[in-house]
Amino acid sequence: MICSGCGVRIQTEDPNKPGYVPERALTRDEIICQRCFRIRHYNEVSEVALEPEDYRRMLEAIGERPAVVVMVVDLFDLEGSWISGIHRLIGGQTLLLVANKCDLFPLDTNWHRVEQWLYRQAREQGLAVSGISFVSAEKNVGIDALIERIRQLRRSSDENVYLVGMTNVGKSTLMNRLMERWVAGEGDKPENIRKVTTSPYPGTTLDMIAVPLGDGGFFIDTPGLIHGRRLIHYLVPEDLRRVVPRRRLRPKIYQLYPGQTLFFGSLARMDFLEGPRQSFVCYLSDDVRIHRTKLQRADALYREHAGELLSPPGREGIRRYPALVRQRYHVKKDEDVSIAGLGWIAVKGEWADLDLWVPKEIEVAIRESMY
């Protein structure tokens, strides 16, 4: 037996190991492990680390027979969403790119432009995608169009569909939405469709979960791959809830002169060193406080107010958050500075020399502007 929530093999011997279920619970209609039970009912999660070799083994298994691979990316955190080398692991399988969390973006977003931008970003990753779909798993947007796109890409009715992606891109929530619509459309009642366990914490799904589609094929959810260079992996749950946006983004515009600094809570810092006076447009969660100050006061401000005025992280989280390390960048007009897991800053001047202060573990990318 496997846990219907996270895919781990059920065991009744050791409560401290993954998959534990008390023997008395084995008679229930739906068997979920103790970990999934606590996530669903108490919003508590215990960390379970899968070895990189386990992830590689699962992805390589996808290439053994024809399949459609649906790779989910977080449109808010694209740099933290790419699976490095996935095209080599899955062979020549059909690859559909699904950009989740489109509901977070401004209402006037030009989605055709964003689609073309995403195609270019995918090519830079060496990916040949057969299409791009925009969805919001949380708000149930774009699900029917995605199902229709997947059906068109399947070459036979018994072809499996695999859902892959990094942790925290909304993959398991999307899996549940797809099953509610697709399997229910095959005649099963939505209340009878088993649900994958979801949570805002990394590493909830632990093994593959296969749901029959009723036509000979299976829809298979895979564990989220852990991207160790995303900021969210260094946050306590309270801070994680503030950094991952839940509401539509409201870009914040700052007109800066050289010699000014922006703090993004205590998570990161941007020093504007050289360049013409210009606008910097910040796309972050509303719950991350942005504080502007003079460069000459920035070090003292951080020492005195990190975890308090400069938050998140708060007092508890700042103790486990890695130290900030300076990195220098030359950024040109219409480029974004993206910080994996935090958001991005669009540079609107002709050029700018910047110092970015982020933990050395966190990925920073200079990319073509999304807007």
C-alpha cells in the first residue's frame, strides 16, 4: 500500500519514519500516512529529504515509454522553477510548459507578450516545448484549457501524463484540480476522487502518485525537486507565508539616485552605485517591507534593525537566515534582476551598476525584462 496523499509506501512499525500509519487506521477508505494527516488537519509538516539520485531515477523512468510530460513552473519565481537537464533525463518525450500563479499578475498583463518571453526563456534552458499554458491552480483558472491541450498532445489513449516541477510551484494543487475536472468528466464523482496532500512547505509529495484516467493511461504526480538556491528554503513557516505572495502583485516604483539603497526586509539589499537617476520597479509580495535609505547608512541600519524594522524574516527567522554577501552587477535597460524565491526588480534606466546583497546560497539572475 502507498499513501494516497504523498505516494510514500505505508508502514506500521516506526512512527519516526516516512509512511507510518497506526494499524487501526488501515481499515479506513482512504489510507494516508501520519505525516499527511498532520499536514491536512494541523498544518504541521516534518521535513523528509529525498536523495538527488531518487529524483533522477524517477525522471529517467519517464523516458521508458511514450508519455506527455507537463512541467509546472512558478511564473513569479521562474529562475527557481527550471529543472536543470530535464531534456536529457526524459529523452524525446512531449514537453508542455505550464506557468502557474497567473492570478498574481496585474490585470493589464499582456499574456501574448509573456508567452513569447517564456518561449525565449525556455530556449535559453535548452528546452523544446510543445506549448505553454497559463493557469492558477489556487484560483482554478485555465484548468479546462490545459486539459484540452494535454488531450491534443497525447498520441494514444493509454499514454501516461507526468506532472513534474520544483517544490512549491503549486504542482500538487494543480494535480488535484486536473483530477477534479478530468476524472470527473470520465464519470466519477468529484467527492470520490482521492486528493494529493498539499501544503506551502517544500517536499510534501515523497513518491510518484498514479491516478487512472479511465482510458488505459495514468496521470502521475511526481515529488517536487528541491532547488537549494531558492530563498524560501531558508525561511521558517511564519516568514515563508509572508514571502510567497497570495494576492495580486502591486508593483512598487522607486526613483533612485546613485548612493541610495533598498532593503527587501532583511532578505536582500540593493545598492545603486552608478548610473543616471532612474526608476526601479519591484515585484515582491506585499508582506515584504521595502525600506529606502542612503548607502552610507545601510550597514548600520541592517545591524540595528534586521528582523524588526527590516522584516521578514522576523526575530526567530533571522537567527537561521544565512548572512548577506555582496555581488556586483552591471544591468542594462529593460533587464530584470531576479532573486530566486523573492521576486524581481525591473531596471528602467539606460544602465545601472548595482551591488546585490543576498546569501551566497541564493541564485541571482540578470534576464530580459518580462514586461
